[in-house]
Amino acid sequence: MSAALLGRVHGAVIELDAPVPELEGQRVRLIVETVDESADPKMLQAAWDAWLVRSPDGPIVDEDDDPEFP
């Protein structure tokens, strides 16, 4: 079983946001990477939408000016 969980590091202790009961007592491999919590999901969606519309690789527009994605 593998799962992606979020948590916080406190010294040598990692406090997870949710329990993982199926793995209780088992040895696990842990890969730690930072999470950019400053990114607002609405801002990211707006940036993605703008990129889709304005980038050279953005959508193809049909005769009704509706975007179509290949």
C-alpha cells in the first residue's frame, strides 16, 4: 500500500494530518518534500486558465470562438 499524506515536521518527529491505521507497526519508506502552502488554489486556477487561453499551445478555437482541446 502507498499513500500520499500531508503533515508537519517537528525535529525528528513527523505529525501526519490523518492516521494510517493499515500501516500501524510496519516499517515504511518516507520521502519528505516541502509543500508550498502559500499558493491559493483560486489563484492557481486563474493562472492555469489564463495560460490555456493565452499561451501559444493553448486551445484551438472553432468557428463559434469556442475553445477545443486536441
